[in-house]
Amino acid sequence: MNMDFFMVGPSLISLLSGIAILVWPKLLNYIVAFYLILFGLVGLVPLVLV
């Protein structure tokens, strides 16, 4: 994977999540859960690749 994804990924995910919450407030629980899972995976991948 490209290292730029690890720097831009969480920011892009949070931006898209924020927009989705504004448009569909009922999705807040799902969006937060997916965001936390994805952010955790993005944080762990560099540790696994070492």
C-alpha cells in the first residue's frame, strides 16, 4: 500500500462520515462504528507490515 493512504485515509473517512451524519442523522451509530473499526485497522496495518 501507498504510505500516502495512511496519512489521508483517516481524514477522508472522517470528512465523509461527517457529511453522511448531516444528511442521514439516523446512521450516526453505524457511521461511528465503521469509522472506529477503519481507523483502528489503518492504525494497526503499519505495525503488522513491519
